[in-house]
Amino acid sequence: MLRKYIGDLAFIQVLNLLVKPIWILVIDAAVQEALPQEVYGNYFALYNTSLLFFIILDLGLNNFNITEVAHDRRKINAITGGIIGLKLILSVLYILIVLAVGFVLGFSSSEFQLLFVLCVLQILTSFNQFLRSIVASMQRFKIDGVFMVLDRILVIVFVSILLWSGVPNFKLTIHSFAYAQVLSLLLVLFALFFFLRSQIATISVSLRLHAILPIIKKSWPFALLVTLMGLYTYVDGVMLKVLAGDAAAGIYALGYRFYFALLMFASVFSNVLLPLFSKNLQNEEMLLSISSFTTRLLLFGGLVASLLAGSYGLELISFINPSKATPEAASVLVFLLVGFLGASLTLVYGALLTAAKDLKWLNRFAAITVIVNLTLNTLLIPLYTAQGAAIATMISQLAFGIVCLIVCARKYKFSISILSLLKPFFGTLLLALIIFVGKQYVLNLYVHFLIIAPMALYLAYLFKLYQVKDIKTLF
């Protein structure tokens, strides 16, 4: 099972590595470089506003659908029609609520126009994710991986035309940037319907209460969890706009881009883990094996990324956005990447608890995390602007991730040996020493990275990501 899991993940991650870095580090970065800081910062805040209420569209339905269909594929016909009908109703409610919030916050007419387009974007994203949840529930992870990157491939093409084609009627504006994303998602939605035509051909979309209410009753704990996690994840950009202005949100977005890129790759694990755990809940040995391996892999990646960002964060941002890089944006990046360690624990152990439908304590701690996050943002943003928001996010992610780990360790009796943690701990300290001290004495960047690489590989060995026999096999 572990071999199949790693094989499917390797395929999906290769697709991600081929596509998503181009989108995040080239195309999206080029858009931010081409547009004024305030314009992109305003877009970032409006986008986060639309994300804050994404739960209205989801209502926990994707996770509920995965846990149900992974157990019994025949439930596709039984619940899909009711879910699609419910999502249509929720889409109308979502638009009304988001626009009402925009009115309360005093958005201008041009901001309302952009916010409406972003609402349509989120609605299409919601329907795409739901149809992909059916694909994942069928354990067709590689096909799901293809659909995961297809919209990015299309939007890379469309935005590249806006950026570099020179065609008079296709010039880059923040609105055309949003329209390109909407068109890409719409095309992927058609492709998903075509792929799933045999599974959903006989369903009947229902808007009747007797078909919708049972689904709501079963999915509301999932909905509450996604709502709370969405709040402490995306509220930072909105609060920055309100408390510090669009320019501060733009600075935050510079560092957030790299954190988001890493989070997108890590989220692939959660997308695979939830249906996998749901199907194999009785196999505790498999649960321990896969969750332990995934946690070590994500923590290793997060530690290496955060240490490199602590030393070369400004250089990294300068490479992508040379005219807008600042030490403040580099600090944002470091805080967020440290927070990624907590997000990694949430992606693994949160998925396990969700698969087990053990959401009672998870929702309680998520509510506490939201309160902590809002309090920290309110206190820190006026003092430290973008860095304050990053610190609030870091603390929130670490706190909730550790709670997920502790709850799972008690529920499934995972044994965590202090001695087994000592080697990777001291290995991490040694890697940090090589990175930070080495930068002071090794002036050539490429030479320094040649020194760092073997130590990073040794740290991966200490994290038990591979064994000596694996190296012998390669030779």
C-alpha cells in the first residue's frame, strides 16, 4: 500500500513540478511585477475576501462526499444529484453574502466588479473540486492529478498571451487576469463532466428540501471545520487591507507566494490521504506507516525551506520581483514557512481525523485557533503591518497542527520516542549552522549550495526518508 501511495504521489507531484512553479513563480510573479503594488495588493485582499466565504460553496460537501463514496462507490448516484442542487443554491447565497461584506467594508464600484468576477471564479473552483472528489473517491489519483493541473496549464497560456503577445485587444489588466482564470476553470469543468459522464449520466439534480436536508445534516461538521480553518488561513490579507492598506497587502503577497507554492504541493498529500484513509480506517498499521512517512517528508521539506529562506529570502524574492523586494517581504516569507511546519501536521493528521469523522474536538480547537488568530492580527498588524500578519499566521498554523498530532497520537496510540527525534533535531541544527555560518564565509552562492546539498541529503536520511540499502539499489 505504501509503495502504491508513493507511486501515485510521485506521478501527481511531477505534474505539479512541471506546471505550478511556472504559474506561481513566473506568470503570477510577472503579473505582480507588471502591475502597481497597490493594484495587486488590492486584488490579493479581494481574492482573500472571496476565499473567506468559500465554505458557503463547499459546506464540507467535498470531504463528506469523499468519506461516503470511498466506502461505497454506489453512493455516487444516491447523493450527487442532491449535492449539485445544494451547491447551486449555495452559489447564489455566496454571491449575496460576499457582495454584502464588500458593501460594509466600503469597496468602490471597480472593486465590486472585480469581487464579483472572483466570486464566479470561486464558484467554478467549488464545482471542479466536487467533481474531482468523485474521481479521488474512486481511487483514480493519477487522473485527479491531471485535472488538478489542467486549469493551471490553461491559465498559463491565457495570461502569457496577455503579458507578452502584444496583441492590442489582449492587454494585461487586473480584470483580464481574473477573466483568464475564470475561462480556464470553465473549460476544466466541461472536461470533468465529460470524464465522469458514465458515473453521473443517470443522476437527477434536485433542489427539493427532502433531498438536500439529509446531506446538510451529515455534512455540517465538515462544513464547520473548513469554515474555521479557512478563517485563520485567509483572514490575514483582508485584515491587512483594512488595518494597514493595499500596499501592505502587496508586500505580504510577495512573501506569501512562496509559502503558497509549498502549501499547494503539500496539499496534494492531503487530497490523496483523505480518500485513502477513509477506505482503510480499520488498518491501523497502514495508517501509522503512511501518516508517519508523509509527516517526516513534509517536515523535512519545510525545515529545509525555512532555513534557506532565513538566509536567502531577500535574494529569492529579488530574483522573482527585483523592483519590489524588501527585507520586510523576506521576513514575511520566513515566518510563513515556519508556520508551514504546523500546516504539514494539519494536512496529515487533520485528514486522518476527518476520514474517521472525529470532528468534535477538531472543531473546538479550530474555533480557539480562529480567536487566537484574529486577536494576534488585531494586535500585531498596526504595529508590524505585513510581518505582524505573518507572525499571527505562523502561530495559528503551528498551534492547530500540534493539536491534530496530539489528538491522533492518543486516538491511534502512535508512539513518539524522544530518542528517535534527537538525530533529526541535531541534524537540523547542523544544517542551520552550515547555511547561516557558511553564507558569511562562502561568498560564491553555487559553492555554498554544493556544500548544503549533501547535508540536506544526510538530514533526509536522519528523517528516515530513505535507507542505505536504497542507495545500494540505485548503484
